[in-house]
Amino acid sequence: MIVHLAPSAPWALHAVAAVAAGLHIGGASTGMGSGAVALLAPKGRRLHQVAGTVFFVSMLTMSAVAAVTAPLLPDWVSALMGLFVFYLTATAWMTVQRAPRRVGRLEVAACAVAVAVAVGYFALAVVGGQAPKGLIDGEPSQIGYVFGAVAAIAIASDLRMIRKGGLAGPKRIARHLWRMCAALAIAWGSFAGQPKAQPEALRGSILLILPALLVVAAMIFWLVKIQVRFQLRLPALGRASPAPS
């Protein structure tokens, strides 16, 4: 996020604004690149782990800056977007860092953040829908319903996991995967909606949304593959089990 200050503003504020813009743009660029590598790299290998770590740090940096600076513009849609991406990235990381079938206070706190995001987006959708042009912060008000619904899905996922006392096996991997992919898709979609950050030759091109769609397609592919592998293992596990005495 770029905060525009008056020329007469103190130099310290200009310096902070420049650092924030650099962190946001640098984090977004690094996150989108490393996320693509992590998505394409063989899972569990060194490249996947390194790219995933870079993605984690980059996305947290980018989204934290957006969540803090966007309200100063003011741009509440982007502020909630930053908070949501931070939540998705953090909970995806927590999923694989936490031991299987374990859950703690961080997961409960994260669920509360998702609730705040969902409520905020639905509120913006209602307020924007009552505006003359149906816009909120320059965006169609319907975007609030879309991301509010995605946040609601994440909340349901959190509550189910907390109730079960954690996840293991394919469900644990799937939770990590879809949250990382959702954060990456949002980052690419946000880039497609910011003409000033795009190459002049591509401004307004429908091709800009293609990376986000490819991320969603890859997410669906991997989720299906994980489920199919698990289903194929069940008969083998059954045959390998000793007969009851």
C-alpha cells in the first residue's frame, strides 16, 4: 500500500511511508514468485520447503503492511484483504508446524480473526450496496459477499478442526494446501486489480487474472490427488491388517 503524504509532512513520516511501500511491494513480488515455485516443486523436497518458507515470510510481511496502512488511505476493503491473507498464511503454516491431532490457543485466536474478517466484509457489502453506485472504496460492493463467504468457509473449517482436537493425514495436508493457495490466488488477483503496478503493455488485459485462476486450478488438482491417494491406500491398509484372533 502506498500512503501519499503532503510535501510539508515531517521527513520521518515520508521515510516510514517509503519503507512500508517497499515492504509491501517487495513482499508481494517475492511471495507470488516463491508461492508459484512451492506449488510446482515436488512436495516434501528441499526446494518446496525453502520456497514455502520464503512464501510464508513474504506474504506475512506484505499482508501486515496492507492491514496496517490501508485504513490510513482509507481503504477498508484492502485492510480486510491484508488481514485475511495474513490469517490464511499463518494458519496454513500452523497446520504443518503443529503436531498431528493437536490444537492450541493460536488456532482459537486465528478463528476469532476470521470471524472479524467475515463480519467486516459482510458489513462493507451492505454499506456499499446502499451507496449510489454500489461501490465501496472504489470496488463493487459484491466483493464483500464473496470474501465474506470465503472467510465463513474458513471459520467452519477452524471450528471443525478445533472440535476434533486437530487434524492428521490427508485432511491436515489439505488444510495447509488450500489456505496457502487461497492466499496466493488473492495476491495475484490483487495485482490484476492494480493498474499502476502492472506493465503498461498489459494494463487492462484479461491475461492478468490468469495466474490467479491457475493457482485455483492447481489447488483443486492437488486436493483431488491427495484424496485419491488416500482412497487408494485404504484397501491396501485393510489387506495388510492382521486378522482378528
